[in-house]
Amino acid sequence: MTKITVNGREIDADPKKPLIAACHEHGVEVPMYCYHPGLRPVGSCRICQVEVKQGDTPARVVAACRTPIAEGMVVNTESPKAHDVRRECLEFLLKNHPLDCPICDKAGECDLQDYSFAEGQTKGRTHEPRRKLEKRKSLGDVIVLDEERCILCSRCVRFFEDVTKQPQLTVSDLGSRSVIATFMDKPLKGNYQGNIADICPVGALTLKRFRFQARVWNLNKHLSTCAECSRGCSVTAEVLRGGETKRFRPRFNPKVNQWWMCDTGRFAFEHVNAADRLVATRRGAEGLAACDLDEALDGAAKSLRGKSNVALVLSPFATNEEAAAAKALASTLGAKTCFVSPTPNALKDDFLHTGDPCPNRRGLTDLGFAGLAADDAAKAIGGASVVVFVGERVLELFGAERLAALANARVVVFDTHAANAPAVDVCIGVPVHVEKNGHWTNVDGHLGRLTIARSAPRGVRALEENLTRLGQLVSPTGAKA
């Protein structure tokens, strides 16, 4: 490490990183547009100007993203000269930027807004008309480009060059005619396009599926983990006023996904926003009917009590905590166990996606659950007198036809939606992964955290609580109580 002084405070800086990284790592704010810690620095926007003095040379204003660390360097990020240069850069960047913040999806999280306010840049001195550029230009099935908002930071260009290693964008033309464009106007392709909307510092690149869907200040953001493969990318789940989940965005995790995530996980809303959620149903004289949760648990205990040939089939979406509760219930019941393991998909790549649609395969395997394909799971439980299906989407993954084929068994279900197969005695609702706390273990053994981003439907209780209560009801002491 190298010792430098920043704003009068001596710090240890990594000489392999640029000066701006040292400032940020020690809580010193330096504005940036073109710089991103996951991309190579180019120094094109010049907004990260700071005053630097080395040895006996006079202090000078330099771009912090392109300035290497040197022993004894004295840095002042708040000098009047640095702020003057930043304001000049902002004036230049705002020359052609439209004042359409009220209709821009980036409003509320836009760096251009923030830095203009922080630096007090409110006036421009030029009178020439703004550039006339294309608006709402489609770049494929994921991204929309508003050319007039673009400040040519080139982050999007470098993302495809540096991260996915598949260049698809370039800065086309020269001087005042420069624009971001795809090669030969071909649409963007690949499973990582949405990342360029995340790293765009202004509202030039936006997501088609999020465009005009919500104002960011109305979104509640919570820590979560992506459910779409065993990589378990760290994400934020963003929910509109406690209702629908509107965005999944990557959250920096140096051990798992860095700053990125795939589009499959980014747009995985269908299941979490599904309607007609299950609370509790129990079979009566006229079939399955809605009932109280405690009544449903009593019915499940009645179906299980005294049975000697029981099977428990777990969802690959179960958390470690839910799986531990399921294991304890299986021990009480003397049940054989497995989890449904869908076949690998074609999304596997050399970057993030593993192609394995089980987000907690490793966690469940470590707890002793064997992963079986749906057909193999059906064979394994074929002779059971009672089958307990546990976890979100477990019936979807097991398959309606296989469930209907369980004619000689009674079935208890813990899932997000009910199933009206003849063998089903009880269905009890469970939270989806954005409605619960817990952990998944990813393919490399790293724990991914889930937190409650929104409330589960009224009457739906945490799965671990229901499994623990059911275990108490079917145990000899619970039965007597």
C-alpha cells in the first residue's frame, strides 16, 4: 500500500488502482460519469477533477480516474480550482442535454441531476441550438436509446468490450456528430444487455420493460438474491409501494457477480407477481374449499398422523432455513426426502449464468436432500401413502400430470398456488422469495441473503413456522395436546 494525503487525512491507497478509487474507498466523494470500477478508465468526461500536489511541483488539477497513485501525493478534492473545472465540464455536458427530467426514468437516481445540484451549475453561456438527435431508438428487445440525453461517457461501449468480451456498441461519427450506435445498426443480443441501463449515468439507456412503470422514489429497495440459477447473484428487489415487484437490479458482490446480472434474472417477475395466491384450502364433502390456516394445519396433521410410509418432496427454491425445518418434519414423520431438480437449460455461459435453475441446490444437498428430476421423484414416491410437497413452485416443477397420477396416496401441499388434484387433502400458502428472510447457498458455497421486500398475502405465514407447527401436531405429544 502507498501512503497519500487526501483532504488533510493520511490514507493507505492501492497503487494498482487509480486515484479516484482510493478516494471512494476512504469515503471521499469525487464525481464521475465515464469512470466505473468494473471498467477500464478512459478519462473522457473530465468531471472527476481534483487538485494534486506532488513534491515541490505546483498543485495542478487532474482527472482522478486517470491519475496513478504516488507516494506522498497530496490531494484536495474540495479546492476552488477543482470545483471551477467541474462546473465547466458540467456546463459543456448540459449544453445538449434536454430538460426532460419530469418524464425521464432516470429522474431521482441521475448523476447529472445530482452533480449539477452539488456544484451549483445552473446557467449556460452558449446560444447555439441543441443537437437534433433521435429519440426512443430501439437497440433490440431490451434497451431503448434516447440519443439527445447521451453524454458519450462510453460506459456501455466498454461494458461489452471489457465484461462480456463481445463488442456490440461504438461511438460513431466525429466531433459534435458523435453518437452511440450498434455495429451496422444491428440489434443488441445476449443475456446481459440490461447492465448498460444500470451503468448509464443519465437517462440515455433505459429498459423497455421498466420504461414509465414507476418513479424510483416510490420503489422500496431491499437486499435479495437472484432465483434464476445456482449462481445466486446478489440483487436488490424493488417493489412499488408494497405491491408489484418492478425491478431486480444487481448489487455489488465481489465474490459472486461483481456489479452485474443476467437479463433472465433481471426480468423474472412473472412468478413473484402472480395473482390468485393461495392462503389455505382443505378437502371437504364438496372438494377443496378455503379455510383457516390453523384448520388446514390440523387437516394436514390428520392426513399424516400414524402413517408409516411418508415422502417429502422439497422445492429447489427452499431456503436453508426452510429446508432445515422440512428435514426436522421428515425426521418426525420418518419420511424419505428429495427435492425436485429441473433439467439444466441452454442459458449457461462463461460469465455468470450456470444453466442450473436450482438456486439452492448446494444448500439442499449439504442438508442431505437428493436432487431428482421430476420423473425420478415421481418414481421415488410412487409407493408412499402420504406425500408432502414443500416450497414455492414445487407443484409446477413436479408437474400436474404426475400429481394427478398419485391416485393411491394422499397429498399435503405447501406452495404459492393450490392444486385441485383428487389426491390433495390440504393446500397451505407460502411466501415467494421476495416475501421472506433466509439464505441460499450458491454453486461456489457463498451464502446469498433474502430479505422481506414486501408482505406476503394476508394469512400466509412463514414456511418454517408452518412446518414446525405441523411437526408438533403430528408428534405423539402434539397429538395429545
